[in-house]
Amino acid sequence: MLRKQANQAIFINSAQKDYIKSVHFHDGDIVKAGQLLVQLNNAQKKRKY
């Protein structure tokens, strides 16, 4: 398989790991516009006051 050089790059960081539920790509994968890359955890943490 012939590998192509990316013309754009993106760096994804999260301040807190527990907000990321799953990652749907690996380093070096070819991705398409609109492809799901990261799923976030929508559950909100409950705080006691």
C-alpha cells in the first residue's frame, strides 16, 4: 500500500481524560471529512455542596 503524506495535521488534547469515552482512529490512519474521531462522555458529574 502506498502511503500519502498528510497535507494537514491536528493535535487533540483533553484537560481531563474522563471526558473522552472512546477514540475511533489510530495515529497515521487516513480519515475522511465527517468521520467520527472521538466520542465524549456526556454524563455530567454530580457535585455535593
